[in-house]
Amino acid sequence: LLSTPQLRIAVLNFFMSHLSRDKLHKEPRHYLPKKNTLVIDALVSAVSDTSVLTLRLALELLLQHFPLHLNIFKGIYQAKLVAAALAVLGQREMSLNRRLYSWLLGSGDNSIGLGMGTNDTTYFKQHALPAVACAMEMWLERKPKDTAAAVLPYRIIRYLAERDDIGALLSPVFVPTL
């Protein structure tokens, strides 16, 4: 998953079909012994892939097996994963955006809609907002390689702010940062 992009689709399909959600959620250390290095880097590379199918599968894996409320990844590691996942918004691909927003809003695999079915933003506020804020701060502190990389954090903030359900929650966090 980490070092061979050609095999990412097969590896993600394997994980989706063979990872037990219940066992992973109860005993993450047993299944993810090097979770803060190897697993994060592998998930970040999968979410940073250029193939839409790979991105779809990677976001589906995050949605079903790595929900934010379980705190499998903490602190800077969670922010690193969220930052990589938020970069998907730059592609403006609706199927990817649905999965990303479902992951951030805690909709789970029951409703893959844009967080629809619930207007409750408590999950986002408690579990996703701190990681999103940390991810955006990391992006804004980086030296961009080109103008597209320099504009990307602002485009993502705009895309997130356009959402009715989470846009209002972001302004107190991002206005002082900007």
C-alpha cells in the first residue's frame, strides 16, 4: 500500500474484505502495531493517490474501519491523515466528496450521502474539527512548491465553508488563522 502504487487497489480491496471492523475497533494495537508510522504513511499515500478508484477505496476504508471517534490515530498523526484526505476536495469529484464528508461528519457506512440524514454537527465539532484545524495550520505553515500548492489550502477552506452544516463551525477557527 505504501510503496507500490500499482497494487493499491488490490491491497485496499483485500483490507476491505478481510479486516474485521469489530476486532480492529476493540484491539487496534494488535492489528496496527506500528499505527503512528507505517499505517499512517500507508493510508496517507493511498489517500494521496491520483487514481479516483484508489481514492474511493481508501476513503471507504477510512469510513468503515477508521472512524474519527475511535481515536485510533491521535494528534499530529490524525491531522496528517485528515490533511491528506482533505486534499481530495481539490479534485471536485462528487463520489469522493461524499465519502470524505461522511467520514468527517460520522455518517458511517449506513448513509454515504453528504452527511444527510442528520443535521447534528456535534460529531464534527468533537472529532473532526480539531484535526481539520491542525491540518490546515500544517498546510498554511508549509512552503509551497508552486502556485497550485499555495492556493490549495485556501480552496479547501472555501469548499468546507460552503457546506451549510459545517461552514459556520469553521469561521471561528479559520478566520484568526488566516
